[in-house]
Amino acid sequence: MILQQTYLACLSHASYFIGDERTHTAAIVDPQRDVDAYLAEANKRGMSIEHVFLTHFHADFVAGHLELAARTGAKIHLGAKARADFDFVPVHDGETIELGDVQLKILETPGHTPEGISILVFDRTRDPKTPYAVLTGDTLFIGDVGRPDLLTSQGLSSRDLALSMYDTLREKLMPLPDSTIVYPAHGAGSACGKNISQDTSSTLGVQKRVNWALQPMEREAFVRQLTSEQPSMPAYFAFDADLNRRKRVTLEENLLARFQPLTLDQTLARAAAGALILDAREPSDWAAGHLAGSVNVGLSGTYASWVGALIDPARELVLVAPPGREREAAVRLGRIGFDRIAGFLEHGAEAWRHRPELLRRSLRLSPAGLATELARKDAPLVLDVRAQAEWDAGHLAGATHIPLPQLEKRLAELPRDRRIAVHCKGGYRSVIAVSLMERGGLGPLSDLEGGYMAWVAAGQSTVT
């Protein structure tokens, strides 16, 4: 048996390649949308990908089931309660799929979503009766379980799904042997749970000891804990969950149709017609010089997630990327279904070298520089764009707090007759914020280079 996890850190997403060495048959579970890595693995091992499983309709990324089906002819398998407008094979509780010496057994595990499934993996050359692993999707994470509130916009009650989760854990997953390895679809950083571990696998026995959701408790206590204090849902989640149900163009088809170089004049014309210029360079590079009206979300961070949280998926985009990384910038947006890419600025930042009238710069302050500014009579307003939990743990005295996902809708709360200095934890989100504020007509603006961590490391004062 081959059981290989692929972990995509920028989306905190885990997918799985399962292969049978005797029959040379493989299955992919919860694939990312760019599927070349799975095809390369199958080719290396001389295997044929014949099955693709989605454990549920994911909300935080667009899965590669249609891409794999188009390139391999593989059958798509979904839980029996799923409804989709592409061809798929519904799988029911207790049903098995034979790869050869490897057997996959379906468990219907609603809770995060109604159609959710988990997949037991048996290596029958080792032990035909005891599952080697269980692929739990977003039902059971390492340290947590999937949130039940992502489908409230579709009329589904988070309480009802939380009750289903309680039953699922105790009737379907907890009875499995303690030795069963738990492989979830997400790790730390995913907004699909609130307390997910940095670990990307564990055993069920360990989870029974340390995972809060598997401890003895009454149903109502479980529901209260699961439905409280969930992180805010990123704006693109409903879009992606719906897109995963749809028959759509593949990533490669979209890139062939849209991925093209644009001259500076073409880029400006697109922007004048309503496109957004998305600058994916490093925050320091954007601050040093950028096109007026552009929004910075750097490739070095959780790029796609922040684009999805802040930008309307219906908005046409023109990309400005570091040299040689233009396709990467487009592919990573494609992973969350942001396909409306008009093209990329040819030659990147070099394109505006001789057009200084188009150039804008943003000031970055050191901790000492910000402290000096705050000591002046005309001190800038300090804007903290971190999450609520970060703010509660410590912040600059007198700062204003607006979490980055809320910023664009709350720009009217900020003064237009005062300088503003923005900070986040490390200096990535603060430049995103500055770009949104500059585009919204605020200024003069600056940000704290190195963020709150640099401020604390420099010995500057904070309050809680």
C-alpha cells in the first residue's frame, strides 16, 4: 500500500495519494486544483488514477476532482447526500471500494457538512480487519473538529450540524481502534476549525486523550462549545463551497484562455474599465514603489486566502508579480476559484520605470521611528489590523483596532485629516492594509516594519 500525504501550507490543506502496488491502481482524496503532482506521482510509480474522492464540498479551496477526471478518466466519488451538477458516483455508509490489496471503506460522517464522509483505509496484506488509517476530511482534525456554521447562509442550522457532529464522533470514529492513524484535510491556520494542531496526523488513541471534542460530555455542552467563538468566516468560503458543486472550466483551460502578458498601457486600460491591479510582490517591494491604485498581497504569505478574504471573486484582476513567478501567482488564485484574471503586467515593476507620474511609495517605520513619531504633538493614529485574539493578548496604548478583513468596509471610521501608522504581527498584513487605505483615498500612511513582534522585541511598551 502507498499512502502519501501532500500538504499545501499556504492553504493549510492536506490531500492524499493512495495506491495499490499489486494492481497499480490509485485513488486521490481531496485533491488541490493544480493536479500535476498527483499525475507525476502516479507516473513515477506506474499507477493509474482511477478514483477521486471529495470528503465534502470544501469551502476554503476549489478541489481538483474535475481536473483529475478530465486528465485521467477517473470516477468522482461523493457522499450519498451530495448534490452536484457533474457526474459522480454516490457512496454510502459501509460501502467498500477495492483497489486490490488496498480497500477503502466509506463512513458517512455529517457534522461539518451534511454530505461529509470519512474513508477507512485497509492494507489487507498487513491486517485485513483492522483499519490502518482513517481520512477524516473536515470532520475530525488534529486537536479539533470541523466548524458547523459554514452553511447557515443556505438555511442549515449550526446547532443541527453540531448535534450531528456529536453523534458522528461517538458512533462512527471513536469506536475505531486506537492505533488508527487520523489523516485530516486541514492543519493549523485553516479557518475550518478554531483550535487545529500544527500536527498533520495523529493516532485516534492520542486524539481520544487530547482532543477536546472526544472527551466525555453531554450533547448540549458539546454543542455550546462547538458553536461558540468560531473565527470569522472568510468572504470567499460560500463562493468556493458552491463552485465545488458546479461543473466548471478546469484550471488549465482557464489559464490557456486568460493567462497572457499585458503592456503597461493595456494594464492601465483594464484598470480604467474596472479591473483591480493585484501586486503580488513582497511588501517591502510594494512600499518602495508601486502603481497607483494597486493592492498588495504578497506571494510570501497566505496569498490566496487573503485575496479571497478581501477581494470580490467577480472582480477582474491584472497581476503584478516578481519576475518568473507570474504563473505561480495565477495558479495560486486558481486554487480558490479566482479565475477572472485578465493577464499579468509584462516585465513587472520594470514596466513603469520611465513613468514616474504613475508611481506611489509608502513609508515603512522602524519601532524606534514609530516611537519618535508617537512622541510628536501631531502624532499619527496607530491602526492595529490584527485579529481580535491578537489584540486582546497585547497592543499599543491608544491604538485603534480594525481587523484586516473588516477594514475596507470601515474606512469611513478613520480620519482623513491625520496621519495613520498601521501595524500587524509581522509586517505582511499592514502593507495590505496600507494598499487598501491608499486606494480608498486616505493618507499620509505608513506601516510598522516587522510589526508588533518587532515593537515588542525593541522593548517598546504595550498594554493588554
